[in-house]
Amino acid sequence: MAVTLAVGAGLSPAPVRSQPSAEPVVTVINGCHLWPYAHCPGADLRHADLVGKDLRGVNFSGAKLSRARLRSANLAGAKLDGADLTGVQAYALNAPGASFRGATMVAANLAMGRFFRADMSGADLSAANLEAARMNFVWLVGAKLVGADLQETKFVGSNLQDADLGGAVLRFAIFPDAHLQGCRGCPEGW
């Protein structure tokens, strides 16, 4: 059975119908427009549903994000210095290059998060869940991780100088090439 194509046989393509373009949906919470590179320092986003949102490069310095839902959100390059992220639900958060300097992240669920080259210096991560998080080249200088769940967390090349890991669960956590000078509760021999 032969198949022939009718190229140039007088067949014209079907007319293209233009569809009305849908305007992107922008979430606005307490005056903060939640889109990439938004500028919302000090915003009140407590209990906000930000699941899967693309918030790369946002400025949430000093923002109140306690108990917000950030599962699978993108905070790449975001600035959250001094923000309150107490009890945040951020499973599988993507935050490479983000800054959390001096942030309060007590009891935050950050399991399976990706924090490559993030800065968490001086942050309080007490009782946080960072199970299987990727903390490669993260700065945790003077950070508090007391009682944190760090099982299977990867601290490759991270700086934990003067950090406090007292009572943290370290089962299968790895620290290759990490800087551990003055770190309390850090494993020996890495």
C-alpha cells in the first residue's frame, strides 16, 4: 500500500484561530505581589499558601512567614535575612544561593530541600527537619541547629564554623570538605 503526500496539490492549511491570551494569575497577600523578584521586606505572610510558587530573587527580609506552606517552592537567590520562618512547611524547597542570615527557622520542615550555596549564618534552625537536604557549600557560621533532624543531610564543602549542633540527629549525615572549626556537636574526623 503506497502513501502519497499531496504537497503543492492545492491544499491549504486550516486557518489558525487566535485564542484570547490568558492573563497570568498573580497572588497578592497583604499588599505583597508574589512573583519572581518581588520586593516585600517585612511582609506579613503568616500561614500563606505558597506551594509550588516561583519566588526566585524575592526580597522577604524581615518578613513574617511563620507556618507558611512553601512545599516545592522556588526561592533561588531570594533574600530572607532576619525573616521569621518558624514552623514553615517547606518540604523539597529549592533555595540555591538564597540568604537566610539571622533568620528564625525553629521547627521548620525543610526535608529534601536544595540549599546549594545558601547563606544561613546566624540562623536559628533549632528542632528543624533537614532530613536528606542538600546543604552543599552552605554557610552556617554561628548557626544554631540544636536538636535538628540532620539524617542523611549532605554538608559537602559547607562552613559550620562556630555552629551549634548539640543534640542533633546526625545518622548518615556527611561532611566531606566541610569547615568545622569551633563547631559544637559536629562529628570528628571529617
